[in-house]
Amino acid sequence: MWRNIAESDWKRLSKLKPLVLDRLCHRILEEIAVAAADSGSYYDRYLAIFDIVQKRDREIADAFDELSRSKAYERLGVMRSLNLISDEEFSGFSKETQEIVKLFGG
């Protein structure tokens, strides 16, 4: 069991969270716009959008639901695996946090 993330890293993550969530939502809305502009029937477009929302909703949940200090490493790993946090932003976290997050796939 990992210990909770360091206070300084938690504060950094808390500051990044709105920006990172906005990045993911922007990506999702762009994907929806492409599906909505497709040449298929309205129903086919609706189904494509529905599939996108379901899939991406899971990603939002995996990255942001129950974001607490005890789950921060795991959530950061998901954010990194989704390419939501740049290398530059990630380098601002402590070396310990960076190493642990890498174990979670980030």
C-alpha cells in the first residue's frame, strides 16, 4: 500500500486538475463534433456520439472520480496515460511521485 501523496504534490495536482479536466473535455467535444458532422444518417451520428460519451465518461471517471490524496498516484497515472499532463508539468512533481506514477502506467 502506498502512502498518501506528498502535500506539495497534492497541491500541484489540485492546481492542475481544472486545466487537465478541461483538456480532456475539449478533446471529447472535438471528437463529438467530428461524429456530428459525419455524412451518415442522424441516427447513425447520434449512436456514434452516444458511444463516444460512454467511452469517454469512463475515462473521466478513471482520472477524476474520488480524487483524494490516497488515490492521487493512480489518478495521476491515468491522466498521464491519457496524455493530459505534459512532460513539463509532470516534471514539477517530486521524483518519488514521478516514479510511483510510472508504476500506474503514467
